[in-house]
Amino acid sequence: MNTQNIINKYYESANAGDWNTWVSLFADNMVMDEQLAGHLEGIETLRGAIGGLETGYSRFQNQPQKIVINGQEACVVSHISAANASGVPIEANVANYFRIEDGKIAYMANFHDTRPFDPFVNQNAS
């Protein structure tokens, strides 16, 4: 797959809740800097984080607004419209940076205001 196809599949699979396909887009030695989850290294660490997405959101849509591709790099500005497990809405603008190596996502970083995600982060707080 080329960079455009990988980026398209990333958003298609996330929006379908197809986390197995989503994870398959990443290299085994992937690195991710994610504002909520922190610094993740390795595909197995990423797989372990998926459970939080599956149980923490009752609805999750991440719609690209602008995609810029330069060879093996991409930046996507998108809008997340989601709800936590009990249905509290989450609306946020996000930017994701991707670096592709050998047809897989080797590095990804995301950038966003963390406040809109409070209903997700704090839903299990006592």
C-alpha cells in the first residue's frame, strides 16, 4: 500500500471499529506519541491499548478534514465526534503526523487539546 492508501485505511478501519485492521497498518517496531496514552513502543503495546478504545467509547468517528502527503510522510487534520462508554459526547479537532516505512506506519504522533477528552479519561474515576 502507498501512503495515501494507508492513511485512508487508518481512518476507515478506526471509524468502523475494526481495530484488528487498524493495528495491522502499524510496523512491529512502531512508535506512537499519543497525548492521552503517552509514548507507546511496539505492536504488542499498541494491541494492549486497543481494549481501552473498545470499552471506553460507545461511539467513535474520526473524520479527516485535510490530508497532506509528502512521500512517506503524512499529516492529517481531522475532527473526532465520539461519546464515552456512558454516552457523554466528545468533540475535538486533532492533527496526526505519520511516517511510513516499508508499507507500514512506523511512527505516529497526535496533537490536540486534551480537555474535550475529559469524559473519556475520567469516566472510571470514583
